[in-house]
Amino acid sequence: MVWGFGWLESARRGSQLTRVHQYTRASLYGFSAMEAGMVGFALARDGRESSTWGLLAAGAVGAAHVAGQMLLTGAGLRHYLGSGPRPDRLLACYTGLTLVAVAVPVGAVAADGLRLPTASTFIVYVLMYYAAPVSLVLPVRRALALQLLPVGVAAAGLTAVGSAAVASALLVVVTCTVGAGLGVLPRASAWTLRVMDRLDAARETEARLAVAEERLRFGRDLHDVLGRNLSVIALKAELAVALARRGEAGAEASVAQMTEVQRIARESQAEMREVVRGYRAADLHAELAGARGVLEAAGISCRIEDGAAAELPAAVQSALGWVVREGTTNVLRHADAARCVVRLRRPGPDRVVLDMENDGVRRISGGGGGSGLAGLRERLAKLDGSLTAGGEDDVFRLTAEIRLGSGV
């Protein structure tokens, strides 16, 4: 009981994909529980009309068949999802166990240890659930075709111990029909899991591509800032060397060129620091549009409320643009989100607040202490602003507030 509650709690706290995996596995194992209940009901309903040894023998093989079904379900699901080999030996053992589960009741009827109606009901229940785990190992058609083996053995055995041919034929029809339906369900559930795994892998890939694109943008910025300046420095240094070789006639001009080189080098250094620290201007409208595009491409519903953006000073728009960019990156990289809302509002004439809110809080860690958020706090502090981040009730909220003063 404690283990069951622990499993439910871990499933509740896991990601959406983890919860779907665990619930689907529980439903597949539920087939085994259903078989155990129906087989137990068939034997219990018999009462004392059969001998004790016949009921015990049927109950033992029924329990063994349920256990084999659970083992094959787990191994078959791992194989179908690509995380394990095909369990051929376990499939052969399960098929053999099914034949034993058919033969024992038939033998018990022949030895007057079990009534024919009880044995027939027991066998029907066993055969109904046979194709369910087999369909996870083999294609559905082959799984249903393999089901004909124990069904045929059961029909022949029951006919031999006194069942009418019509009843045996009816057993074949009912078992194959119901078994076909039960055999398709586990395969469909496993297929759904495989599709969801591929979608999750695609989302992770898209998040990595977003990070790679940001790195490329950073590299382009460095090239734009330093490429031209370094070329000018190289040319002026060559010119200064040529002038210096002329002796006193070119000394003054050479000093002027090197002074210019020094100035350009210092400007390049300052611009490089701005790029590294992320202090280059960011367009708020472009960042909001980009955030919507990349989030919706990742399957995350995004709503933008930016009615107050147009009337903000350029410095404030730039700072909030970086908040949007960092918040979007965090959602893609760290959240298991299905929705995201970005709100820009003016609570008062001297305040502006940007809220980014998304679900999937369980994969966001650190309480907002990452280096990216620390850099945003430094940027906002220069504008008399602040940044708060935190998760509660499966919702993560990033809030940036700036006071609009005379210096903005």
C-alpha cells in the first residue's frame, strides 16, 4: 500500500511525459489485474461443486499466467519503445504457460476434478488476455494469428472431454473476437507513448537549436564589433611602421597613427565588453514577436499583452527586451511548459512591470539564481529596476519592474 501511494506521488510530481508513461504502464498492467480478477471470479463461483485439488490446480496456473503476462508486458513495452531487445524467450515461455493454463483445466475435467462449465469459463478468460502482451512484441496480425494456437488447443481439448462442437466453435469465435480487441489496445497505447517520446525529443532539439542560434548571434555581434576595428588597427599599424622608417620626417605622422590605433583599440575593448555583458540594445517589439514565434514553434501556447510598450523610453524598452529574451530561453531550456503569457503593464505613471508566466515549473531550479537572471538584475538596477523569479502551484513567474524617473 505504501509503495502504491509512493508511486502515485512520484507520478503526480513528474513531468507530463513521465506521468503519461507511468499511467499508461499502469493501465497495461491493469490487463493482468483484470485477468486475475475474472479467473478468480470463475473459480470462486464454482463453490464446492468441483474438487479442492482441481480448483487449486487451476488457480495456480492462472496465477502463473497472470505473472507471465505482467513480465511480458513490461519487456514488450521496452522493446516497442526501443529501450530493450525483443523478448523472444519470454514470449515462448508465455505461450507455453498459456498452453499449460489450457491443458490443466481440461485434464481436471477429465479426472472429475473440475466442472466443464467452470473449466470453459476459466479457459476463455485466460485466452481473452493472451494477445494483449503479445501485441507489444509482435505486429498485431502476427499476435492475433499466434492466438489461434492456444485457442485451437482449447477447443480440441474441451471437445474431447465432453463439450459440444457448437460450444467449442463458439468459444473460438468469442475468444478471438474479444482477444483481438484487447490485443489492439496495448499496441495503440504503446504507439501513443512512442509518438510522445519523439515529440519530446524534437522539443529538446528545438531548444538546443535556439541556444545554438543565440551563440551564432553572439559570434556575429563580436565579428561586427571587432572585425572592422581590427582591420583598421592593422592598416594603421602598418602605416605607422612605414612612416617610422622614414626617420625624423615621418616620426610625427607615425605617432599620430599610433595614437589613433590606441583610440580604436580602447573603443573596441569597450564595445566588446558591451557585447559580452549583453548591454547592446535589444528591440522590445522584435523580442516579443520572436518569443511568440519560437515558443509556438516548440508547441507552447503564447499570449502577448504589450499595450504599454510604445510609450516607453528606448532604454527601458531595451532592458525589457533582454528580460523577454532571457525568459524565453529559460522556458525553452528548463520548463516543461504548455503555455506562456507575457504582460507589459503600467501600474502607475512612474512604474512599468513586465510579467512572464508559464507552467511546467517543476524543471526550473535554483529559484532564479542563474547567471542569466543575475545579469538581468544588474541591467535593471541601472534603471532603478528589480527582477523577481519563482515558482508556485506549477506556475513559474518572472517579473521585471522599472521606476520611470528623470534619468530614464
